[in-house]
Amino acid sequence: MKQKNVKALVCAIACSSFLITAKAQDPINIVTTAVPFLRISPDARSGGMGDAGIALTPDASSGYWDLAKTPFASSSSAIGVTYTPWLKDIAQDVYMIALSGYHKLDDDQAFSAGIRYFNLGQIQFTDAQGNPLNTGRPREFAVDLGYSRKISSTLGVGVALRYINSALASGLSINGVSYKAGNAIAADISLFGDNRNDDGQGLTYGLAFSNLGSKIGYTDNAATKDYIPANLGIGVGYTWSIQDEHKFTLAAEVNKLLVPAPPVYNPDDTTGFEQELDDYHTQSVFSSWFKSFSDNAYAGSIGAEYTYNDQFSIRAGYYKESKQAGNRSFFTAGVGVKYQIFTFNFSYLAPSGNGITRNPLSNTLRFGVLFDLEPQQ
């Protein structure tokens, strides 16, 4: 019993990034995963456009959304860093830092790298009776390495490998069960189409499979490993260019979480529920991607960006999830300013829907800066 309580505590910490709003009299079978920090937007530009990042024009943060964009970037090399205080209305020491960049080997191919570090602050652990045990500082990170190239003048592909480390309750031992950091390996596969003309006007689109990888566990019991947030994303965007000084972009995106829904507890058939739970944990990752299409864990977003003279941008967007995906919905706004090789981005998130006055996502901010190290000739 104590082991289950500790595991529940670990899952609660891992899922603290997301608000689930479901009525008690109308339970929803929420699709949950480990390491949900991988679903937090690590980019202030897309963060101001409702997290619609797959089909946006490329920059240093492209690897987080669609790595295939990088060969179409206007600079030969770039680095970006974003700082996001998370759940700041209920905690002051939870944050994520993301660092990413790329280097183009030539006009057709590029290497990229990135790291995301998520700090959950200081946590007081307790046992099943609420007695204090010890304190810890849960933290998670992911390291990416990727390669992308053009396969035609308007189409690119990208592949990235990712190492994930999740130290939520490392060193904690209860009832003979020791908890350790979880580790996982994942991959991204992406495609990007760029049909813009020399003025920057035209259609962009993208397809991205992300976090396709192993399960992650926090004990030596292989049967209790959890799914990571594998995802399928499809995005489209269009940019209008007016007199070379004014650009207006609209982008839309749909995401499907490739994780199956857990079984629903049935008090009248606990034996059957236990069997379904065992089947849920022991099925292969590959088969789980296909089984996920039997649930409704979808999310959609739309964003807009106006840019003047390639120097000043204003942005707005909206994001909405289905109930099975978590039922989050929010509006976003943002600005960007470019000065020589530097671009400064800022975004703000405002939750929408019922209960927004007590929503832990309220007033979420993101701060980002990009460095175009080698403007392409």
C-alpha cells in the first residue's frame, strides 16, 4: 500500500504541470504520461501564438517543434535560450530553462542540439499516514541531438535523438522499495514544406512525430513503467508580405497524444480491472501508439503574428485540449524585438474557461532571446 502511495506521489509531481478540470459526477478517463514537461512550450515565440510552432518559419528553437525546418533558416548558425517560470501563482521555485541551436553545414543540411531543464522546487515527502520523511528537489531534463536536410528545394526532413532523465524521488525508500531516477530514450521524425517566395510570402506546413521511445520507470519493477508523451503533430501556416515591410502570418496546428488511455476502475470487478491494468502496463510501446487512436486525447491551437520590417512583432493565439488530453484552454499574447543579431521574445498565457480565477497556469510568462551567429550570405 505504501509503495502505491509513493508512486502516486511521484505521478502527482510529474503531472503538476497540467490542470485537469473534470466534474466529479462526470469522470473523464484522462490520458496521463510521465515527464509531462516535454509538453510545455520551450519557446517564447510559439508560446505567444497558442503553442502553434510546427509550421512557423525556422529559428533557433525549431528543433523543439519540427527539426526539418532548420535547412530553410536564413542564418547559418543560431542559438536560443528561453526561461519559463511555471505555475508561478502557486509556487515560486518551479521553472524550465531551454537552450537550443543549430549549425548549417551547407545550404541543404544542418545539425542541431538542445537541452530542457525542468526544476520542480523543494518538495516535502510524506508516508501514507502523512508523516514527514525527507525533503527533495525533483528535477527533469532532456538532451537532444538532431540532423536535418532538404530533399528538394521546398521540402525537408529531420531526425533527432533524445535522452530523458527524471529524478522525482531519487533516494527515497519505503517498505523496502527504493526509488531512483528514471531514464528513457526517444526519437523525433519530422517533415517540413516551405513554399514561400523571395519576399517571404507563401505556405508552410509540417508533420512531426515526437518522443517516440521507451517507457520510463522509477523503481526496479519493470511492470510499473510509464509511457512518455509520444505525439503526432500536424501544422500549417501562411505568410502575407506587403511592401516588404509588413508580414502577417496565420498558423494552425493539431496534436494527437500517442498514449493509450488507462483502464477505468470498476469496483464491481476489481479482478478484471487489475488484469486490464497489467495489460496496459505490459503492452509494447509500438502497439500503444496505434491503440491511442481509440481515445480522444487531442489538442488544437491557432496563432497569428504581425511583423514590421523584420524587427518588431506582435503575436496572439489560442490553445484548446479535449477532456481526455487534460482539458486545458488558454489565450496567449507575445511580442518580439530584433536588434542586429539579437531577437528578444516575450509571451504571456491567460487561461480561459471555468475556474480561471484559481487556475495554476494563470499569468504564465516566457522570456526568450535568440542569437543569429552567422547571417547567411
